[in-house]
Amino acid sequence: MRREAEDLRKKQVVKTIKTANVEVLLRVADDRNVDLKVLLYYRDARPVYLSQKALGKLQNYFESIENYCTEKSKLKKFYDDNPQFNEELYEQKFEDLAENPVVQFRKIYDFLHWDYPGEVEAWIRKNTKESSDGAYSTSRNSSAIISSWKQKIDKKEKFKVDGICNEYLKLLQYE
């Protein structure tokens, strides 16, 4: 138990939504001898658009989703064009994670070279099968929400987002 606590203190996790330039981040980490691992996280642009719209925090949802798709496209292209960084970069699609969270989290832990604690798996199993109320709830039936956006999006909005994010949707093989 003591060794596990010491190992945890040596690990740092930083969550950032936007990274302006992954290549610069990787270079700086290398210069400073930091064992950096970056999770490139993608999600279909249509439910992202709906989430932003539902929260009502943005003035121009279409401009926001265009920025999202542009940035995510850049990350995807960088990953595809730079296989030398495969030890530092890992791609994860939300939909794959939601469909099979236990397997996908095990892969993420493997990528990080971390042990996969049984407590984590138990938490995932408990909190991804049933939904509780609230936009910020930590419990959701994850596999049920993967395509729920299809019933919620207006056809005109879908058409517009499809056009704005065409390159991104193709790069990540979203239908």
C-alpha cells in the first residue's frame, strides 16, 4: 500500500481542453526530460455542437464548432503524419470509450504504463451502466448516449455542422 501511494505521488495528470501546438509541447517535454503522454480525445462534432448549444454559453455555435473541428483535424493530421510520436500520443474516440469503457480505460492505462487498479474498473462498471439526473452528473449509461444526438438535432443544423466539419468527420470516419 505504501509503495502504491509513493508511485501515485510521482505521477501527474493535467487536463487541458486545447493545446495550441502538440509538437511544441512534445519538444519542450523532451528538452526538459519529461516523460509526457498526451491523450488526443475526439468526439463526433454533431453532439459536441448540441452540448454547446444546450449549455447556452456561446453566442455563435457554428463558429465554435468550426473552431473545434479545425483544431481536432490538426491534431489528427499531426498524429497521422508523425508516427515517431506514437509512444507519447494516444488517440481516443469518445464513442469507443462510451461503448466499452472498461476495455478502453485498460488501453489508456497500458499506454501510460500504469497499473490498472481494480477500484477503477469497479467504479467504471458502476457509473457507466445507469444514469442519474443532472448535466454534470458522474453517472450515465454511456453506451446509450453514443447516438442519442441523432434524435435531438434539427436536420438543417446537422446539414450545416456536416458541411462545416466535413474534413474532421471524414478524418475520424464519422458517418
